[in-house]
Amino acid sequence: AQKITQTQPGMFVQEKEAVTLDCTYDTSDPSYGLFWYKQPSSGEMIFLIYQGSYDQQNATEGRYSLNFQKARKSANLVISASQLGDSAMYFCAMRAMNTGFQKLVFGTGTRLLVSP
Amino acid sequence: EAQVTQNPRYLITVTGKKLTVTCSQNMNHEYMSWYRQDPGLGLRQIYYSMNVEVTDKGDVPEGYKVSRKEKRNFPLILESPSPNQTSLYFCASSLYSGQGHEQYFGPGTRLTVT
């Protein structure tokens, strides 16, 4: 079975600093994809970044990067130079081959608060 | 504009009164899915559809039905809603169901069942 664990219910960071949001995953599949989504207080789900299990390089998208450590089964999101607008819930999610990539399994989320 | 739309955005109803939440996408996506979000539980998949007339259960399908008669539409039906179905519901779509295809989410429907 697939499982995503986000152990940090809440995180605080000061503006302009970097922050790491933790995500560990559990799957026996060699082929899977990992996603991060942002949910601001307005409620919509915004796709941030994707990492494939066979990707050799860590994914980056602007100020977002994914610290992918396959042996540890971790896929931490790093936000550099935090901005006030980064305050939101962040969800890690996974799709794996054993479900034909049909199912997207989410973690419970981390609430990030960026202070001035 | 490429988007996933859901209606209604907010709904308060009573136990047992059938309701339908509509979902539509204009991106010609094959894959569509419904999720519910509850505090402390993240998002959980209710049903998904790989294409027209192809649907399957997610992790929490009890009490819900879906249909996919057209590629763009994927309504969620609650035949006899109960208070434990009070939740925030999201519809999502992706081009395919493959490993790297991110899902585009609708704005959400907040449902309260009294």
C-alpha cells in the first residue's frame, strides 16, 4: 500500500529565509511520481513541483526545489527566500505503478506561516 | 482559460436529500477524479475515471456515485447524504493517469449535511 507521511503539522519561518517541509513515502513500487501542492487560505489546490522516481536530478521550479533522497524514501520541499504569500497548507502526494498510476495519495499536510 | 469548474461552490443540505456536484474541464483531459478533504486527514480519493464510461473506486467510495458519460464532465452524486459526508470536495483532472501527470484541481465545493 502507498502512504505519505508529513510529520510537521505546522512550520514557522521568517520572510526571506529558506524552509524545508518534510515528506516521507512508502511504496514497494520502483516506479512512482511525487508531487507537492499548495493550498492557500482561499482553498484552491496549486501544483508546485514534481519528481519522478527515476529522475537523477532533484526537481526545481523557481524558488521551489525538491530534496529527493530515494534510499531514505523522502521528498522534502525546500522553499528559498520565503515570501508572505507562501503562507499556506502544503501537501505531498504520490502516484505509483501498482495502482496503474490511477490513485493519488496525499499526506495530511503542513501549515506554513511566514512572518515579516 | 484552461480550468476545472465545480458547482455549487457551497451547499447546505439535509440528511437524505439527493444531491449532485458537477465537475467540468475544458482541457480534453482523459483522467478525472474526486477527493474529499477533512481536517487532519489530508485529501482522500473517492472515485476516479480513466476515460468515458470507465470509472473506479478510490479509497473512500462509500455513499457516493459517479458517472462519466462525456469526457469533460464527471459529476459526483450523493444519493442519501449523511452528516459524515460534510466535507470540502475537490474535482481534479489530468491529461492521462501516468506517473508524471500533475492534476489540475477545481475550486472546491464545501458541503454541509445537517
